[in-house]
Amino acid sequence: MPQVLLFDIDGTLIKPGDPIHQQALLDAVRTVYQVEASLEGIPLGGMLDSQIVRLTLEKYDVPASDIRSGLTETMSIMGKRYGELLDGGERRSWLLPGVVELLSRLNGERVLSVLTGNASGVARAKLSAAGIDYYFPHGAYGDSADHRYELVAVAIERVTHTTGETFQETDVVLIGDTPRDIEAARESGAKVLAVATGRYSVDDLAEHDPDIVFEDLSETERVLHELNAMADSPRGTR
Ligand SMILES: [Mg+2]
């Protein structure tokens, strides 16, 4: 059974901190909830866009039922708004070290997909602006679940639908840059390769006990070797 690799986007494939991503979220919140919000004090790393919207609106005392009823529309407007703000701009210069080389080596050898907190419209626009959308025909996005670990099942369902093959959680490796990616893997039964190209150092990430942690993805052969080792390791052991 081929390994399924689920890549996070921000801090893993592309540099984190895209200012128009945050702007698109705040613009969508203003449109749907008429709240002039700020993201101050909201933890962003590894969070789903839907969680960020919920936490932001709670700060402004918007009732939970109102938050819930507007969430789908907010995610959709956010994706469109991101595309407008990007305005044909590029994200190739935001690609992190080794990413393109690694993806080109893995392509056709493994099943590649994204598992990201980004709303789907934002994710697709970002991957396309970075020139790597070709590698990721499908994905699990921040508007498809309430918690990151739930996206693993969403991703497996989509991969199964596309390939016609059946996968278990243990066939899956999450590749991400935050403790929340590691937790999502543990809670779902997937394996996890952590990479310190986001806001967390190797030591920070190692504390959360990933299967392996890298400074970045530039040592292609080492990364491939570790992925092979993970594919061979039996269920439940590391
Ligand atoms: Mg990330």
C-alpha cells in the first residue's frame, strides 16, 4: 500500500505569516458578522481558519449560535477575498528550502495531499501562486472540520475516492511545523514528520515527540530515507 503524505501548507511548504491571508479572514468576518475584529491574542500556528474565526468572534461576545450559522459563508468569502487581494501575485519566493525537490521526487511514488487549516479557497490560491498546486490535486482544508485531527479522516476519504484504494491511518504521515500537527497525528493514529521552518524550533517540536523532526526539508535523501523507515514500521510502534 503506498504511503499517504499529508502536507501542511503554512510553515511547511510556504513561509508562514501571509498578511493577505489574515486580511481576507478579517474582511470576511466584517462582511458576515459586521464585526471590525483584530487577531491580537489569537494563537494562529496550526489552527484551522474556522477555529480562528470562532475564537476571534468569541472575543467580541458574538453568540455561539450566530458564529456557527455564519461560518460556512465566512470561509467561502474568505477564499474569494484572498484571491482578490493576491491579484495575480506570486508565492514562489515564499517556498521553503527543499520543498520543490522533495515534491518532485515523491510525485508518482507516494500519494500526496494537503492537510491544512487554510480555508479551501485560500489553500488552492496559495498553492497555485506558489506553483505547486499540480502536486496536490486534492486536500483536507480548514473549512471541512472543527478540529485538525478530524481532517485526517477527511483526507483519507478524499484520497480513497481519488485512487480507489483503501488506506488506514497508519499508512498516513502528516508533515507539519507546529505542535498542533503532531497532536493531530497522535489523535488520529497517523505518523508525523515535523519540520522547524515555521515558528517552532527543532527543540520545541521534539518536546511533542514526533516520529522525526527536521530543521528543514532540504536534505532530500535523508527525508526520503526516514519516510521509507516510517512506511516499514509496524502499526503502533515508532
Ligand atoms: Mg503550519
